[in-house]
Amino acid sequence: MTDDLTDDASKPAPAVQRKWRPAMLWLFAGFAAFAYAFDQLTKLWVTSTMTEGERIPVLPPLLHWYFIRNSGAAFSIGENVTWIFTIVMAAVSVAILFQLRRLGSAWWALSLGLLLGGALGNLTDRLFREPSFAMGHVVDFIQLPNFAIFNIADSAVVSGVVIICLLTLRGIGMDGKRHVAAAKSSGDAKPAGGGPAGE
């Protein structure tokens, strides 16, 4: 009889989890689509209204639009190995999708969505822009003082990584649980059952 009651009490939990997980997936997809679309639309605007090398003051001296094409990674890193970054971005995108089965946190949905949207934004440039397939140069246009020129995809990737780092430091796993707190609680509970034999 006790086992039946226990089983009945635990039945609603999977149903709640099934509803929660699709909501997180939709949230993730929304952030990824937003980051990707925002990146591609701004790049389309830049390439349609500016000439390469053109610099337009926006909030001088803090912000300028400066249209360049970058063969390297985010913030112009590794400009001579374009193909490597194409492979890396493709691998990162696939890895993120494989992790979605564990997703149970809105903050993780935000961070992974931004990360995927940004990676796909620059990957699209790598694959389809000049000079050739998988060797394309990324459109960068945001210039700040004493800083590398970047784009919306770079900003999304960096924002996603920063959020992931903060979540990790706080011990919040992809499933939304505080694993550090859980480990501490289990550690505190051990002495209640008796200390070492010498005590």
C-alpha cells in the first residue's frame, strides 16, 4: 500500500518536467534566432549602405561604424587560419545542439541561444561570403576606442560565454539545479550519522 502511494505521488513530476523542457527549448530557439537574425540583418545593412573601409561616427569618440572584412575569429584573432575557425564554429554549433536534452534553466537557454546564434551568424559568413566557400571573411563594423572591431555575432558569443561562466561559478547546472549547494548539503549531512571511529 505504501509503495502504491509513493508511486502515485511521483507520477505528476515527469509530466511537469515534460512541460518545462519544451518551454526551455522554445526559449533557447528564440534567443538563437534573434541573435542570428540581428547579426545577419546588421551585416546586410552595412554591406548595402557602406563601402569597405568606410568609417562613420555614431557617438564620437566612443562609437563608430567601421566596415572591414575579417578573415580571423572573433575580434580579429587568427586571421591566417580562416578554415580552422570555420570547423570550430561548426563543431561548437553541433555540440550545443547535443546538450539541449539536459536543458532545464532559462539562463542556460539564454546563454546557449546567444552562443549558437552568434556562432551560426559568423559561420554563415565563413561559408557563403567572399573569397570562397568555408574561407569567407566575416563582416565587422562596430568600433570602440582601443578595441578590436567586431559585430553582433561576436557580441552574442561573448555574452553567452560570460553568462555560462557566471552560472558555473554559482553552481547552477544546465538542468537548473544548484549542484554546489547540493554537494555541500550532502557533505554537511554526513556527520549526523556519526563521525569517524576515533571520535
